[in-house]
Amino acid sequence: MQWLARRHLLKNSLLCSNCNAPCQLQNRSTVRDGKHWVCEACRYYKSVRVQSFFERSHLSFHDIMLLAYRWCKDFPQDTTLHEVDIASRIVIDWFNFCREECDTYLACTPVEIGGFDATGQPIIVEADESKYFHRKYHRGRWSEGHWVFGAVERGSGKCVVHMVPDRTAQTLEPLILQHVLLGSHIVSDGWGVYRNLSWLRNGIYEHSVVVHERHFIDPVYPEVHTNNIENLWMHVKHKLRRQFGTSRQLFPSYLHEYEYRSLVVDDDIFSHYLTVLAENYA
């Protein structure tokens, strides 16, 4: 509890909701964590987990942090089940909870990519769309599927991935304006929706097109390609397969998880995620 409180994952103080006086932290053997908050004057009692990431769970702090650590390190669920003494349904639920915290974080801190590098040169951002949950090559049960818009910053790998209702200019252009910084050099395929990118907001972006029907890398300007965004789609789909697929309801949270992971260096992800939890429950 001290370790969690130092990282602002548990409250270090609490005011009584009746009289607004400071509560005291007292030992109590009959509660799961051995302590609770008390206002003696009002007989007001609250769990040490109040308004925290742990509030709705009966697992120990140790087990929850173990699951959060394994989620951060991208352990597959089946591997985690073999290595922790926790029921499979609970492991799956907690991995879902961890992804939901990414949704909350990204809603408050939208990803911005592109702009200018340290030398003042435009950073290249590759943009594309891909379809998920649809029948391919006329095999399997028919499904309309979902379109996903993606953009990735070349070099850093930071990305934006959003499920969208369609891939019209009215849908995609606001996402580009929201997430891609002015001055960026956007590279896309020949999909007609992107034809006006050079004129958005009186020309805040550079725009290059690679026509895949002719080549995948421009023979004259070899920096004009979409290899990174195609690689992103491959990795996202691989992750879904590794998780044995996902429901349509959870699909947006998997996209946001991938977006969140692109922002953080692997070695720092657990410490960064603790900061995210502290901010989400501030």
C-alpha cells in the first residue's frame, strides 16, 4: 500500500463526505486490505481503494499489479494463465480493464504526430485505411466489416488508429487535422479522398502519392512509399490473431491499446502506465 500510495495510485488522504473533516487511516482485521479510512465523529468508513484503479476488485494489490505488469509487457493471455494462480475469466477481464485505461488516457491526451524535426524538415506521416471483420476471397460467413483509418510517423513509429464509419473525405480529413501536426509531409496511396490534402487549411501539409497499381516505392523519389503503415496493419492484425481474435465491442479498445503502445518505449511502459493510472484516477 505504501508503494502504491507513493505513486498516487492510492489516496494519501481522504475527507469525510459528511463533515469534510480529514479521515484517519486505521487498522482493521475484518477488511480485505487490513486498513480503512475512518471519520470517528460521523462513523464514516471507506476502503483504502476508494476512487482508485483497485476499487471494484477483490484481488490483492500484488495480483493486480502482477496482471498490469504482464499486460504492459504484452504477455499473451494464455501465457499469463499458465504463470499466475488466477482464474482465466479474471485474467481476461483485467486485461480488458487495462485497455480501457488506455481509452481514458487517449481521450484526455490525443496523439499528435508529424510536424517538423530538429533540423526544421517536415516529418513524414504515412496515411491509409484498412478493413477488419470482413470476409476475404469469398471465404467464411459474409460480414460488412469495419473500416479503420491509420497514420504513422516515420522514424518514431508513433501512430493513430481509429475505427471509422466510412472512408469519405468528410470522415478522414477531420481526423488528419486533429492528429497530424501542421507542416507534416503526408504520404498516401492514390485513394481519391486524399487528393485535397495539399489544400487543407490553405496548404498546411505537403502531400505525396504512391500509386500502388504502378509501384510500391516511387522510382524517382524513394522516400515516397507507405511501407510503414502497411507494416502497422500487419502488426495490428497479428496481435488480434494472437489474442484469438476479439469481439466487435472490444475492437476499438485493441486499436487504442496499439496506439498507446506506439507512444512509449518498451522498457519504460510499466512506469509510464502507472503514471497513466494515477492521472486517470487523480
